[in-house]
Amino acid sequence: MTSTKTPAPDLLEVKETENAVKVRSDEPHFVSLGSGRLSTAVTILPIHEGQTIIGCKRGKVKPDIVIEGTGVEYNHCFIENKNGVITLYPSAPMCSIDGILVQKPTRLAQGSGAKC
């Protein structure tokens, strides 16, 4: 059985086949593989034009993307999407891209593994 669901034009296309679920988006996004080793959730987090703030929910301002854990700051980092160019601006000392700590604004490429 194959089905296709499109919630909104140009945002997200979900295609389900016999043994897989494929998701396609024209918009830049993060893919979160859950909050722990035993999690079975996959979450798509869109990176809209402008700034996306990432941090914990204990701060005065609610971030666009909430993350939790040891060393996570209220305003941990933000992502800028400027005409499809995605740049990570770290505010906390524990941001990395593909396993390398970053301390200055860094452009993300498709497939980059950002860990904040």
C-alpha cells in the first residue's frame, strides 16, 4: 500500500510505502532522532527564513526549538536562514557541527550533524 499526504503546499510531503516512510521538504530543516537511545520518534524541525532560537524552556523567552540536557543554556544558540543559507551562531560553549566544537558563526551544509 502506498499513500501520499501533503499537509500544506511546498512545506512537507510524506510518502508511506510498504516498509518505509519518506519525508520531503523544500524548506531547510533539522531531523531529530528522539531524546534518548530508546526513543522511536523522528521529528522534523523547519528552519524558517530569519532566526530560529534554540535553548531550554526554563528561560524568560521561549525558544523556537526546545532542547534539554546538561550544559544547555537558556539561549543556547540560534540559526539564521538568509535566502536558504543556514548559519549556526553559538551562544553556549557546547555547540558542535559534525563532532567539532564551534565558537563562531558557522555555515551549515546539507547533511551537517549539529549538536547543541
